Amino acid sequence: MRRDKKRFYRVFPSVEAEPGSPIFTGKDDMKGFNEFRFYKGKLIEDWPEGITFFVKGVLEDDYVLVGLHWIVVSERVCRVFEECEVKGAQFLPVHIVVEETGKELGAYWVINVFQEVDALDWEHTEWIDKWRDDLPVVNAFRVAVRREPLKNIDIFRLNVKGRGHPGVYISERLKKCLDQAGATSGFEFVPIEAY
């Protein structure tokens, strides 16, 4: 069967931050919001106003890492999704504040990726020796996906055994849209195999 190694990408925060890039200080005001709701595969209708994260650094990166469960992106990324008509994600406003000065960095949004797809390719995924049936994707050394369920889908989480998993994946088309807009600072895109 034909493989397409660069059709989809897993999205990560960049491991090589530029000097001055925002770095989360551990201080936040989440207004009581439970960030595990991002894995429910549903729109969030009761988003609290004023969620704030404090950072060190003054650059306005397109991806700001503020914790394990948050994908915080710039206004520029939000516009790319709108211009490229990307479905399956909801943008919820947050504040990113430089802790030392109290200055707020640009407009930022947390992405709620509510589109979950049962597209894990069990046969071609490379597994770690120790298996945990309750968290299959955590046991994956290298994830592979099935192309057929992902037709016309640009952003998604994998739904495995009825559960959404933390990883966020995007299509080649969405990656090209982000590249063309220069909306990739702070991002790392790791290609995954599709069958």
C-alpha cells in the first residue's frame, strides 16, 4: 500500500525558542476552567472571560507553551484558519502577560480541537514494548494514520477506543497555509506516516 510521509503532521511547541520568546512562568488565572475539557471533542460554550497566563519574554510567537493541555496561538494563526476555511477547531480568547512589566502581548487564543477521528493505523504504528490498554497512543513510539477517514480534514485529534487523545495533527494543506502566512514561530511540525 502506498505511503505518504508528509501528508499529516503532529504539532508540538518548538524545542528551540528564539531569545525573547515567551516562556510560561507557572503563574496563571484559569478562572476555574478545567483544561481536560479540551479532550471531550465538544464545543465549549461557557468559556470564562479573563483567563490569563504570565510569561517571561517579549516576542509575540505564534505558539506559546503555557502548560500540557493548552495550545495557545496568535491572532495571525487564527486568521489563517479563517482564510483557509479550516473546520474542526474553536478559538477561545486568553491573555498573555509579561510578568515583569504587566504588558499584555498581542491577541492570543487557545484552540479547542473538537474534531476527533478514528484514524489510528494500528498495523503501521510503531509501539513501545510495554502496553497500556487504557492509553494506546501513549504507547506509540511513532504514530501512523489511515488516510481514508481523514479526507478533507485539516486539524484533528485521534479518537482511540472512544477517547480523544492530547496530540493535535494537521494536514499538509493547513501546514502550507501557515507557512505562506509566516505563522509558524514557536511551532514544530513532525511528519507522520499515512496509509
